[in-house]
Amino acid sequence: MRKVSRLSRFNVASLALGLAFLYLPILILVIYSFNASRLVTVWGGWSLRWYHEFFNDRAMIEAAWMSFRVAVSSATIATLLGTLAAVALSRGERFRGRTLFSGMLYAPLVMPEVITGLSLLLLFVALNAERGFWTVTIAHTTLTMCFVAVVVQSRLGSLDRSLEEAAMDLGCDPVRAFLSVTLPLIAPAIVAGWMLAFTLSLDDLVIASFTTGPGSATLPIRIYSEVRLGVKPEINAICTLVIALIAVVIVIASLASKLSSSQGESAAPL
Amino acid sequence: MTDELPRTGAAADAAGGDALPAAGQPLLRIEGVAKTFGTFRAVDGVSLDIKAGEFLALLGPSGCGKTTLLRMLAGFEAPDEGRILLGDKDIAQALPHERPINMMFQNYALFPHLSVRDNIAFGLKRAGMARADIAARVAEMVALVKLEGLEKRRPDQLSGGQRQRVALARALARRPQLLLLDEPLAALDKKLRENTQGELMELQRRLGMTFIVVTHDQEEAMTMASRIGVMNAGRLAQVASPRELYEAPRSRWIAEFVGDVNVFDGETRLRDGHRLVIGTRDAGTLVVAEPREPVGAGKFSIAIRPEKIKLSRRAPVSEVGRETTINIIDGVIADICYLGGTTTYKVKLDTGGIVRASVANSARLDVDAYSVGQQIVAWFTPDDCVVLPS
Amino acid sequence: MSSRRIFARPARFAAIAPYVWMALFFLVPFAFVLKISLSQTAIAQPPYEPVFDLTAGWDALRAAFAALSIDNFKLLVSDDIYVFAYVRSLTVALTATALLLLIGYPIAYGMARLPKSWQAVAMVLVIVPFWTSFLIRIYAWINILQHDGLLNQILLALHLVGQPVVWLSTDSAMYIGIVYSYLPFMILPLYATLAKMEPALEEAAGDLGAPPWQVFWLVTFPLSLPGVGAGVLLCFIPIVGEFVIPDLLAGSNSLMIGQTLWLEFFTNKDWPVASAAAIVLLLVLLVPLLLYERLQKRQLEQGR
């Protein structure tokens, strides 16, 4: 017996409109990045002119490189710390300071960025730290490790605990059981966490504005100052490149997690 | 037979054709084990000896503590009280990976990221076996559970029955002294379950291993186990062979839990040699055989299995003589339940009580069957009755 | 001891590094915000006084403590600009959250009713825009909403309007931007609860004689309330402190508190007032933040 579809016409319409709303603006932006006309809204034929412009814009390229470096390093540190935090929260049972710990991890998820940014800057000033690459990286790590922790924790929570018991039953001590069974099984979530951290860092304007120093602007800071002066076709090109980069990251990461899940135990770290 | 595993158990020796440990020496001794979760006493002072080579079933309703007891043997829970002796060593507080005991999990807990081969080899690698020995052992296990050709599959590419076999092979691979099985057949459908029961018994006999299986299915326990421990509310209510459990239950609760039963409450009227005469409210005066351990006067419950009760249109001849006394009660057929192999009749007694009688359908065409409303006589012998403390 | 406890011992060691990190870079900074909110601006580096200098000796430290005051907070409460900014932030956040719920619910509901295999696809489709940069998405709307932008071109071509409508620098543009940016945050928790719901419940309600709209209001909606709560908090809290969207899309005559804070900090270089504004914002958001924490905890730590 086949189940009758539960979709009503209203459901279909709201889905279609919703997705159109989400995608059309981005699509339009991408299309106009190939516009030959200087006027952003007049179609002047296909052209790569604005991409050339971008690649000759040294300041913009430098900002993009800075953003990329910050995103890679902060995402990597955040993935390490966030995964450790998730393990402690989902496998540590009760321990002293647990409530404070989970509080500190969940609050930044919704905390307005102006608050996080300002407070970190004041810390860096008080510590007399030189502001630039490292301060932004630390700030982004602080924000994004919370997202990693949540992603990994929810995967750990849904994992069948009897798999870990089976590993112990078959001769693993707890650490060994974690490394040979749990870790390979949560690897996709860890990869997803890294991707999320990477894009959040690449994306952030507010926290970076507070915590960076003179001469080390990130890409969003540059884009923001250009956008405030009005729409420029070059910005469309940059945005398209960023979207393409993120798309590549998503594809690579999902391929990697698929690959790791189709290999045997040899793929496991131990 | 050379064996790389440091913790080779009696079972491995048995498989190699060697002798079992000295008779009378239990493999595992559980002594006054108790476990409390919060305020709930899940296991409440259980003592039990498990002999090498036996197939023991722990049977009981859900929440009776059987799974907790099993998990304490595996090392996933530590008892609050009592000792668990394996040989002379108390392993009650040992961690799971330190015990020569393996477990087959209810949901199998197969590692989804590993192939059948790697699942089976998992425990062997942890024991530090040489590569070639692991390969040989895995091949042996695969053959044992008839999974040849599926070694490279992943758990999600297997059927339920195949998964069950992988779980079994994985748990057996380390040649544990004791194999624990937590509801091993619960996830299989009925036909497959019956076949697998037979295979498990055959395997256990062939390997000469000691199995402890937890189940809530009494038919399964009866079929497979040589001994059954019935648990209720954290305690062992009775440990006995399947036949003894069914025919000589120790309490009313066990009689009602294992199989179907008619119970009449009554009081001793008379003691006549090894016969007791008991007056009941529902079934009048009954003559029953005195139990093995003599009982005093007082209130008792009389339990009679439905298949021990015979039905006929007219009362059989019952001499008042000792050996041939028959208990006869009159009633009316109130309900008929045809079950294929047997038919269960509900007989309404004149006193208002109900008796269930199960009759084998030995003939295909039963032209002479009883019908609802028909006056009838139900009868049974004193030896069919079990006297239980009230 | 249970197997969970056996596992817990090494797992707790994993907490050390993230714990120290978060304490140092999340908790401790608030002490500095608090301290500076009680200081005065100065034309110096750093631009506030007093500056605590542990090497200056005990008396200097005492003097520094004595120089702290709550003047900045008095200013925030007495000056209309700040009060208006807080009120406007809350109004905008409430309105936008209501809009988001109104728009997000039907989409999440539609997703939950898709065949199982399609649900995963729909989920990816909703998440992907979230992966593309926030700033880029706002910028995309500037493209569309500007004076000679696509929206006005379409409206003119359809003769719906006689001359271009001013969209940019209006509240409508800001609401469009907020809804657009936060929509996935509303849809995902809603979808999560709706997808988990047993379809038999709706069927049972229908079987018992409820027409579809009653089935929705009496069964579906009440059961989806945890998702509604999560979605509302996930949107409301950050929107209150939002800076980028109102800055780029709304007019500059009435500011939200995030903008005011930014202005005080970057333009006026008044760090103490900005810090005080942050503290007040944190207090305003304390209750929803705690609610959110509880929700998040319950969701991630069920079965404990």
C-alpha cells in the first residue's frame, strides 16, 4: 500500500516561494558580476571585467588573503577545542563547573556580535596585545568553537552508546574505544563543524572590526567600507568569488566525509 | 591448538577436545549481588552458580533486573554489594575490557564504519594477536556462522539475520570463557527466530561454551536453555530446568508467569497419607498430592495447567479408593478458543468460577466437538495439581 | 560504577583546554567591559581613565578604584538617544521575529511534509544560503532595492508604480534584510520539531472529526511549540544587537542600539559609554539568553 502524499498545494507553494526568496537575490548578484556595464543595473552583456579589476586591486587581494588565513587557522583551532568541549559535555556526565562550562559555550551562539567584539577588544587592549592576525584569529576561534561544539555534541548525543560498550567489551579501554569507534563515527560532524567555523570566520564583519588593528583589514571589513559608498560592480565579482570558494569547501568537505565513511578501520587514526 | 589470546578460557580448551574444569566447580559464582539506581533496587541480592558448559537463561518481565545483572557480568555496571567470582578471582569491579567475558548486544552494536571482517577482527586486534592468526580466526568464525562471501560487506548491507550472525561471531572470536547474550533473537521475525534458536543451541553444544542469555520470551528460554533463572523485582524467584519450572513452580507468581494456569485458593481440610484434601471456594473440595516438602495446615493455592484438565460429557468412574481418586467439577462451556493445534475451552463452574482446559485437536474432523452452553464435566488427578503457598 | 562513568573519567579531561580558553576569552573580557563602563573617556592611549597599573603600587590602585563611577549609566538612562535606541531595538526585533515566524512556519511545515528522501534535499537547500556570507546577502539586496535596482525596474515595467520607489534606507528594506538573513535560523528548529512529529497524530485528529485547520491549531501547532521557542530566541536575541543590517539598509535618523554602540566606539571613541551600552544590552537580553541556554541544554542533553 502506498502512502498518499501529505503535501497540500499550500505546502508546495510556501516551499517554492520560500526557496525562491532565499536564492534569487544571490543568483541576481552572481549574474550581475558578469555584467559589462558600469551601471550595476543596466545589462551590458557578459564580461569578466570586474574580476580583472578585483585581481588588480592589491588592497582587496591582501584583505582576502588575510581573511582566508584567519578562517583556516581559527577554524582548525576551533574544531579541536570545540570537539574536546563536545566530548566533555556529552560523555563527561556531571562534573564540577559543568553548568558554567555549557553556559559559556552556548551563550556566544546568540550573543550580539557587538558585545563579543567589544569585550574581546578591551581584553586585548588591557593585555597590551598587538592587534592584527592573531587577535582576530583568537576572537573568531572563541565564537566558532561554540558552533563546532554544538554540531559535534548533537552527533555524539545521537550515537548509540552500546557501540562504545561493545568496543570496551572487545578489549578497549575507554580512550581506545573512543579513538577506534566513536571518533570515526563522529568524523563527518567534525568536518561539518570545521566548515561551519571556516565560513563563519570568513563572513564576520563586526567582531573582526573590533579586534583587528590598523593595516590588517579582513575582506568583509573592506567590502563593508566599499558598500557604504554605494554599489560597485567589482564587489559583485568579489562576492561571487567568495560564494564559489565556500561552495568548493562544502563540496570537498562532503566528499571527504563520504570517503572517510567508506574506508575500513585503516582510515581510523589508531 | 596454539592460541595467541592470553585469556583463553575453558571453552577454548573444550573446543579443542580437552576436559572441562573439575566437576562441581562452578565457572562463575554470583554472591549476593545488588545494584541500586537512585532509589530503585534493580538487582536485590542475587546469588547463582553457573557451571561450565551450561546454557542458562535469565527470564523475567521487563524491569525485573535481568539486563542489569547481565550488564554487571559484562562489567558495564559495578554491583553495589556482593561478589562475582570467576574461578577464584572477584571480578565485580573489573572494567569490561579486563574480563574474559564477551557480550552479544540486543541491537547487535555492530560498528557501522567497519566491514564484517573488521568487526569480527576488532577484539582480536585489541588482544594483540598476530596478523596471520587474526585472519585465520576470522575465517574460522565466518565459516562457523556461515557468512562466507560477505566478509567485505558493511553492517548496513546485511539482513537482520546476517547481522545477528556477525554479532555472534564477533563476540565468539575472542573465545571468551563466558558468552552473554542480551535478547539475542528479539529483533528477528518468528520463523527466523525458531531456526536461529536451533543454531545457537547447536553452536553452544559444539563449542562446549557457557552461555547466559537474557530473554523475556519464555518459549525461547524453554527451547534453548538447560537451566532457567526466573527473575522478579530484582530477585531470583526460581532456578530450575525448564520442565521443573513448568511442572513444579515454587510460587504462584512463577506458575502464572510461566505458561497458562488455573489457580484455586483454599484451605487444608484433611491430611490422608500423601494426599491432602483442600476445600476451595470455586472448585469445591479437591484431593491433591502432597508436595515434595511436606506442608502444614493452612491456606494454599492449587495450580493446575489447562492441558492437565480433561473434559467429558459424563463423569468418569472415580473410586473413593486412594490411588484412583479423581477431582471432578461440573460446569458449562462458556467460550471456545480454537488455536489450531489445541482448543482452549472456558468452563463456567456452578460456583461462578472459571476453569480453562486445553484439549489437543488430535482429529482433523471433530464431529463430536463441544459447543457453548453445553453442560460438561472437567476432571483431573491429584498428581496434576501443584500446591503452592498462598 | 556504570559504563557511562567509566567513560566519563577520561572525557572530563577533554574539558580542560576549551574551559580555559572560554574563561579567558569569553568570561574574563566581561570584567574589562564592566570596569571600563565605570571609567571616563580620556584623550590618551587607551582612551579611558583610570588605568589600572598593578606595578604602580597599592595607593595608585586605590586611587584608581576611587575614580570609578556610574556616570555613564546615568547618561544612558537620562539621554533620550540611548533610551530610544534600546526601545527601537526591541521593537524591531519583536516585529522581525514575528515576521520570521509567519514566513518561516509555512516553509518548515511544507518541508516536514515532503517525502523523506526530499526532506534532506530541502534541508540542504535551506542551509546553503546560510553558508554564503551574511554581508554578501545584505549586499545582494542593496543591488535589488537601490533606486534603479531590479525591483523598481520590474515594478516600472509592470506599470505598478509611476516612478521609482525609495526602498533603500527605509524600515521596509531593513525588515527584508533581517528576514532574509535570519530565515534559516527560524526554519531549522521549526522543521526539526515538525519532522519528528508522528504523522498518525494528525491522522488521528482528522479521524476524530477535526477539519484540517483545527487539526493544525489543536494538534500540530501546540506540539511544535518547542521549535517555535527555539526559533524565536535564536532570531530575537541577535537581532536586538544587530548592526550590519540596519546600518546598510535602514535610514540613519533612528538608530538601533548596536549602531549606537558602534558609533560611540568607532566614531566618538567613547569607549566607556560603549561599554556601558554593552552592559545594559546584556542585561536587557539576560532573560531570553537564560531561556535559550536552558532550551539548548535540554535539546543537546536529553536522556541524561
